[in-house]
Amino acid sequence: MSQRYADIIIDISHEAIDKAFQYIIPDELNEAVTIGSQVEVPFGRYNKTRKGYVIDITDKASYDIDKLKSIAGISDKSIRIEGNLIRLASFIHKTYGSTMINALKTVMPVKEKIRKTEQRVSEEEFELKNDPPESLNDEQLSLVEEFKSDYQNEDYKTYLLAGITGSGKTEVYIGCIKEVIKKGAQAIVLIPEIALTYQNVARFKQHFGNRVAVINSKQSKGERFLEFERVRNHEADVIIGPRSALFAPCDKLGLIIIDEEHDIAYKSDQSPKYHAREVAKERARLENASIILGSATPSVESYSQAKLGHYKLWKLDKRPEGVSLPDISIVDMRDELHLGNRSIISNELKEAMAVCLEKNEQIMLFINRRGFNSFVSCRECGEVIKCPKCDVALSLHNNGFMMCHYCGHIERVHKECPKCKSKMIGGFGTGTQKVEEEIKKIFPAIKTLRMDKDTTTKKGSQSNIINQFLNHKAEVLIGTQMIVKGHDFSNVTLVGVLLADISLFSNDYMAGERTFDLLTQAAGRAGRSEKKGKVVIQTYQPEHYAIATVKKQSYEDFFDMEISYRSLLKYPPVYNMMVMMLTSEDYDRLNEETKSCAKLIKDAFTGDKKIRIIGPADASIVKINDIYRKVIYIKSDDLEKLRGIREMFDEYEAEGISIMFDVNPVNSY
Ligand code: ADP
Ligand code: ZN
Ligand code: ZN
């Protein structure tokens, strides 16, 4: 047998060695070493033993054979990564510009010692109120039939299921998964962590029983590994989880479902900053799988792909028999103030609540904030108390302390204004606790539940709150984004959105999309059974299109406005946008360095109309944890050009300055 050679990525995250090194595969390891093997190799001038991953095997040496070293052994804790996952890592590396080793670690299962007690994934207690529907309705059935016929013809497509809230998207997913399983293949179902509720998972378990594997962030690494093993061993056909479940070791993948596909949780917030939707498309292409993207409020990105004919557009416009859409009314809070109502609850919402309580039905109140009052400011001079290390306001908590949500800095609430010494200093804004107190003043007899980051830190606390509400232990559930997604409470007939505008105040290009999504999803919680629902949205900007189109319950109208704004300003998805962020402790040096980087790019692309460079500018938060941040925005319709720009900085080194790239970001910088 001829000599074989392995291309190996060394386990050191450093730009300078971010390439594959070739090693000889010694005879005794010939059988054991395959693509994806974790090996030990001598590396560097002193032949220090390093871990590495085999990403390719050839029988040709690309270098002088005498200079090649041999693989020393196979790592004892070695787990093989499937070849396709390695290809996926390489796609992530190229598209999002992380090091190859970071990309590999993203797709790799983590093997950990597993304690006896972790034999099976621990499951929290929950109760299930929704029996599975007896049969699919005509609309659902025709979609499943279409999928079946495409799948049987080996025509693997991407489908965008745009279905209003409560239209029964989950039943369509389940119907399609059944078809895939019938053919002996497996399915991955991605759900944003926040919507990965027991109710949602249980619906899949009703159909597929213990052939379902579940991944969530509360599991230990050991538990997670066991679930992945069940997929690898074909003990599970369906794997449900947040974006990391995309890397489940399925060797026969038939379908990837991305529920709530618009959710920004699908974009990784750390390097590699990949988007699960884009990576799913690549995995599906590599493995001949289909994709279903589902949402009541599709991302502007996916909807435009569907309109261009790249995805098949599926629509579900109706809720099941007898369930109608809620009535939505918009309350202009400026008018409330003129009427002398200084409360955070408008008169209309107060009256609607009274009507609802009268009928023994339940209410959800949604507020896009956490904490008590969100920040502390001076009523005399307007000074806002900020974190000394970060350029952000400190959040006021109920215990007399203020906290920085970026670095964790904590300090006691000031008694006087540090600037003008006035004693008129206090909380500003509204949080869930404040709303709860206000509600108790208006309706002293009722019970309330609160769900936000503060009340759900303990394992099981979230399902506990949901169970209490399901069992009508409280009339009102008050919460942040957490209560908006995924839950199905049949007795909720009123949803109140207390401050619809908050998500419009952020300065990024997706603010409108995010506001429309949140409000539509929140509205979708009302009237999910035969009882008619009502939604009251309180706002200071009722004329804003992202709010007005929610009242019309028209995604199409929203999309038309949004896409024309994006094309006008050359934002994604019309253009690709890359953020280059430089950070340093030394603001002056950072300033100089960022200027020279921007010049470098501008010089390289003079006269190129396909590239637009904006900046440099201060990041919207100039300083976090004493580190200053500056940004350069680069827009182009050509992704390859953006990649070229990243590569210009591959070898870049400037003491004390770091560079980070984010391709098509979903948040502001
Ligand atoms: P979506 O995910 O689109 O918001 P769901 O799949 O959660 O909607 O369905 C909403 C509700 O409608 C669920 O309680 C579900 O059991 C019910 N449902 C879905 N399809 C049908 C059907 N064909 N017949 C009766 N009820 C249905
Ligand atoms: Zn002051
Ligand atoms: Zn801070």
C-alpha cells in the first residue's frame, strides 16, 4: 500500500498558523487515521506534542518528504468528526473569517467524562395542554404533500413557510419529518433557545416518542454529548435544539427545519460569527437534505430570497377552524399624558383588563426590559449614571444597587447627582417589577406572575411559572421577550404591549424588522382558542410603519416598506455588509490605526463601484470594560470582495490592537 499523508489543523488559535500542515501517516496508524481523527503530532522547532485534526488525506506529498514529520499517535479521547462537518467548518472559516481551528471546534462534539447520574437527559416537569390535532387541515396537507413529492423525486429544496401565528406550522413540520424518517433519514429541528419550551418539545415527543433527542443550554456538556451519541447511533431520528444542534452527527440527514427563522439567536455572538440559516443551507447542499424555514414574520433576508424564486414560498394564512385573529388597537401614549393619565397603563388597557378578568380569562403583559427601573438619572441636570468602565448606563435593581450589564460592575445607588449634587436623582423607565406593582395597585385582588431574567435563573423556574399560569394560578403574566415566543395559552384573550417603541430606539438597520417581529409575535399570543383575542399596543410613535403594519396584520405591507428602505440605504439583504471593529485600551493609537486601516482599504479599491466604505467612526458603545472600540463599515453586493478585504488583514499585527470582523451583522456596533 502506498504511503499516505494527512493534512492537519493544529489546535492553536492563532492567525499566523491558521493553515493545514502535512504529516506522514505511519504504517501502524494507517487504519486508525481517517478524516476527522483527532491526533497528536510534533509541532514547531522543538517538536512539542500538539493536538490536531485531520481534515484531508492524500497519497501525494506536497512538500519535500524528508522534511515531513510523522503523526505520533491518536488522541485517547478521540472523537471522529464526519467529513461533511469538516467541510462545513471550512465553509464557516471562509465565509465568516474565523480561524479554522475555531471553526472546527464549533462543529465538533465535546466529549466529557459523564457522571453516572447523567445517564439520560434530565427533564423538567411540565404539563401538556394541547392534544395533537386529529388531522391536518387542507392547507397543511397540501404543503406536506408537496414536500413528499419533491422529496421522493430527490428534489431537495429550501421552503419558506410563512404562516401567521397559530396557523399550525408545527404540524406541517411534523408531517414532513415523518416522510423523511420513512426513508430512513434523520431530521434536525432548530428552535431559538428562548422558544425551546417544554410545550414545544413535547409536541414532537407526542409523535416521535423517545426517538427525539433534545439539546439545550442548561444541559451539562456530558448530557449534550449523550444526546449527540443517540443521534450518531441512530437511536434518535429527530434532534431538537438551538443553533448548535445544527452540528448533530447525523450520517443520513434528510431535513433541517429552522423554526422562527427570523430570530437573531441564530447568529452566533462569538467567533465564528456564523448564521445558522446560512450554515444550514451549506450543510443541506453537502448532504442532499431539504430545508424548511418557518416564521410568522420571516426575516427580510429569507422573504426576499423567496420572492426572487430561490426558495419555495409556502403560506398559511388561516388559523385552524373556529380560531380568529385578535383585534389590535394602538394607543398613543402622548394622548394619555394630555388626558392626565401618568400611569404606564393606558385607560384602554385598564378597561380591557377589567373586561377580561370579569370573564375569568387571562392576560399577558409584555415589556421589552428587565430590572426595576432601567437606569438612574438626575431630574435637575439630566446626568445619567454610567458604568465607570463602559459607555453604558447602569441598570437599577430592586436591592438598592446598580449594575452594568456589560461588565458586571456593581455599585450602590447614589444619594446625590455626581455632577450637580442635586438630591433629585432616581430611576427612569419601566421594568417588569414596576409594572407588577402598578397592576397590584389597580387590581388589588388578582394574582400576578413575573417572567424575566431575574425570575428564571434557576433550573426549572421557567417551566414552573408556565405551569402555574397554565393552571390559572394567576390572572396576569408579566414578562420580557421571554413570554412572547412559542407559548400556547388557550385561556389568554388579552395581550398588552406596554412600550412598543423601545426596540425602535436602537440605532441599527434592523430596528424596524425587530419591532415588527416582536409586536406580531406578542399579538399572536392572544386568542389562540375559540375565544376572541384582543391586543393593546401602547406607543409614542403610532405612525411608524413597523407599528402601523402590525395593526393591519400585514407582513407583505411591512416587507414592502422595509425592503425599499434597505435598498435605498444599501443594507442587507440588498447588499452585504461587513463590520470591521478595532479595539484597544489606548484611544489615540486606536484612532490612528483605524484611520490607516480605512485608508488601506480605500486605496486598494479606488474606483471600484462595488465597494463602499463608511467610517471610521466610534462604535455606538465607545468603551466596554475600559477597551475602546472603533468601526469601519464596508458594503458590497459581492461577498468575495469582502473576503478579500479580510484577507488583507490576515497577517496584520499592531501591538495592543485587535481586529474583529462581522459579516452581515444582526446587531449594532
Ligand atoms: P404556529 O406554530 O403556526 O404558531 P401551532 O403549530 O403551534 O401554530 O398550532 C397552533 C394551535 O393550533 C395548536 O394548539 C395546534 O394543536 C392547533 N392546530 C394546528 N393544526 C391543527 C389542525 N389541523 N386541526 C386542529 N388544530 C390544529
Ligand atoms: Zn444633576
Ligand atoms: Zn461596565
